[in-house]
Amino acid sequence: MRLYSPLLMAACGLNAPSFAASPSLPSILVGAPTATQINQRCNMWVARSNAMRTALEKSKGAASVAKTLTAYDRLTEVLLDGVQEASLYREVGITAGARTAGEECEVRMASELTKLQLSRPIYKRIKSMPPPIDASTKRYVKHVLDAFERSGIGLDAAGRAKAQALNDEVSKLTTEFEANIPKGQRTITTTAAQLDGLPQDFIETHKPDPGARSPYEPTIPTTSP
């Protein structure tokens, strides 16, 4: 299982009162999306998150929960949606090309996430907010700032650049490892009795061999029989 960033854990593991829905996005790809469609979808996620991050970094005026933290929450939502959607395509894409496109998108989105983790302007904006009045928001802000600090926000520019490169490499290796699991093809044989309870159309497409055993070779990822 992929380990998501401290910032996403902070945003998702707490009940953040400022969390608001991001602007509407096109519906998730359904059916059997092609590699081209997934790449286009990924370009949309990257462009959207980059624009939102840049806008928050360049925002002016006094920082506040209603303005600054809400913008951070919306950006976090877009990043989380993009990472998890890419993971879905990597895991269950119908063709090898679609799954590879999902892999590549997952790495791209992870890189965008690291850029948020290491954004000194966004960290400073959140840190400069007046202390929230209610306890839940105060706790949430503390977790968000702590996550920035654990990610290396206190490093100098060279250190943050190195942290970005290291995180990108870790993400690439993690995705490659996870993608290699379904690529390791195996043929599973069962007796007819062991198939009892599975849909009849599945049983009919896996006829028994001369030894009365039914072979099942998962040539593509499946989520159900």
C-alpha cells in the first residue's frame, strides 16, 4: 500500500471545519479508458493543482482560516483525488498501456504533492494566520504545520530541492514495485467444487483440463469474477 504524505494525512485524518469542495471536475473515466485518455486526464489534474498552488503562493492580504486554509484544503483535495484516481488506473486498467499511463500519472501527482509539502510561501501563509478560536481548527492547523516541518520546509533552497528529488525517486520506485505485483502472472488451478458459488459465466469460460481442474490465468487485473 502506498504511504501518502503527512500533509494529506493531516488534511484527511482530522475533521477540518474549513474544508470545502473544490471547483467541479470532469467525471472520472469509466469503461475501458485508453492510455491517451488517462494522459489527458492526468494533464488536467497536474494543471489544476499547479494553478491552485501558484495562486495560494501568490495570494495577498491577511491570511485567515476562511481564505487561506480553505484554499489549502481545496488544493489538498485535488491532489488526493488525482493520486488515488491514477492508482485506480494503474491497478485495474484493461490494457497494459492504460496501466502504464496510470503508473506515470501516479508519479506525476506525487511530485505535485511534494511541491506543496515544500512550498515555503504556503507554509508561511498558514503560519501567519491568527490562531483559530475553536479547538478542532486549532488542532488541525497544528497538524498541518507539523506536517510541513516534517517534510523539510525548514531546509534551505538546496536542501528542499534535494528533498524534492529524493521524494520523486521514492515515489517512482514505490509505483514500480506496486505495479510489478500484477505483472507477475500465475496460473491458478482449482477443482470444480472450489468454483462453487462463482458466477456461471465465469465458470463456463474456465473449462476444466483433462485432470478435471479448471485453470485461471489472470492476464489482466480484475476486481471481481
